Amino acid sequence: MIYKFLGILLVLFFSLEINVSAQSISDIKKQKAKTEKEIAYLNSLLKEAEKNKSVSTQKLNILRQKIQQSKKLLSSLNQEVGLIQNNISANEQRIKELERTRSRCSIFMRNWCMVAGKNGIKQIN
């Protein structure tokens, strides 16, 4: 039963669409911390409910809330990963731009030195 439930939870998790551009990493981390606290609280409620066997509906409601909070936590983690991947992509693009600029500057300096040498201009060391 629990494996079936976990399977359903994983399917729901991977089917979520995430909008990572609206939040910053710090916002996501705050949400993640809040969600983790809520899950810990729900775990303590669940332990209390387990002491009394007549409160199975209460246990069920707590488990449903815990599942909901777990989904929020997974969503926060996915958003954080998405933002980090976007930052990595942006940094890789910037590196490529800088490498192209360095190459053009190197060619320019090489050509300038050749022209300067032909025109009798002394190089400054």
C-alpha cells in the first residue's frame, strides 16, 4: 500500500510544472525551511495520534497534510535546482563570450604589432 502511494507521489512530483523565474534562491530556501518545519510538526502529531488507536481518521488527515507539505518541499527543491541550472547556463554563455573577446583582442594585438614593426614604431616593454 505504501509503495503504491509513493509511486503515485513520484508521478505527481515529476508531472508538476515549475515557474523558477519568479522566485529567488533565498525565497525558495525560506519556503523549504518553512515546509520542513511543518512536516516535522505533522510527524509529531502523527506520533501522538498513533498512541490512540481510535483516532485513525485523525491519522489519515495528518498523513494527507504531510503529503501536501512533502509536495511543497519537492517543488521548492525543483525550483532551486532550476534557478541554479539557469545560473550555470548564463555563466557558461558569459565564459564563451569572454573567450571570443579574448581571441579577437589577441588577433588585434598581433596585427597591431606587425603593423607597428613595419612602420618603425618601437614596442614598449
